[in-house]
Amino acid sequence: MSRTSSDDRHRAVEQRLRERFLHGLAGDQIEYEAFLRELSGHLRGYLRKRLSGLPDEIEDLVQETLIAVHSRRDTYDAGQPLTAWVHAIARYKIVDLLRSWGPRARASEVFDEESDVFGAVDNEAALARRDVGRLLARLPERQRLPIVQTRLEGLSVAEAAEASGMSESAVKVGVHRGLKALAGMIRGKR
């Protein structure tokens, strides 16, 4: 699938979900139920990519995210992309899951699709991923999110801007400042 057709598909999904959500906010129960059904499918895909090693947790997180979307629906800014708002809620639910596991939980185990296969052989790489995850967690979201999206998830600046609701220049600045801050942390300046 070409980048353009993929972008068009993402825009169409965003527009359809946003319209259904806004109609639901205006009192249209049928559109709101359709929004929740469609959103649950998208959330499953989103969470499967991030929690491939934890299939039992996905459905719980889908339901918790849907409940959070419903309970926080009045906080949505209609001028911002809906999917970025929903993904932020889903990310917080993932963080809540990690916190519930206690201090021994490591984000690298949750997000690393190959941790079971290569964990014992490549312990140094696993430790490096854990350390990078900890450093990224110390960054403000306006720096962390653009780095994760462009450097780790492989999105273009334009795609990251659309997904996060930030401008392209804000994504570029976030990446630049975030990488500079990470370099300072690694050198021990922070």
C-alpha cells in the first residue's frame, strides 16, 4: 500500500470516528455506540502492536480505555485529532498496567516483541532498552512522544504531527530538544 493511500485511509478513519464521537456528544446514542464499537477494534490493533507478548492484557486495556474515553469525553478538544487524544489515554492505561506490576516491571519486556526469544542471549541489549526507556520516561511528553513516534515507531514527521496533534515544526523541535536532553542525561548532566 502506498504512503498516500495509507494516509488517506488514516484520515478517513479519523474523520469518521471524530464525526461519530461528536454526534454522540450531541446526544445521538446510535452514533455514539457505533463510535465505541469501531474504536474498540482500532484500540485492539493499537494495543496488540505494543503488547504483543501480553495477549491476555489487551482486552482488559481495551475496556479500561473505552471507559476512560467515555468518562473523560468532555475533556476532548474538538480542534485536535481524536485519535491522538484516544492514543494518549491508551498509553496512560499501559503505564498504569506497568505500575501495577510493581518495581520489577520493565517496559522493555512489555514492548519488546522478541523478549522471550532473545532475552537470555542478548541480556546487554535488553538492559540498554530498559535504560533508554527509563531515560525517555524522564522527558516531557512534548519531547518524548515525537522521539518515540519518529525514531522508534518509524513515523515521518508529518505522520507524527498528525498522530500527536502537534505541528510538524513542534515535532522537529521536540525531537531535537529531546535528543539533546537525552544526551545530557547520558553524560550525567541531569
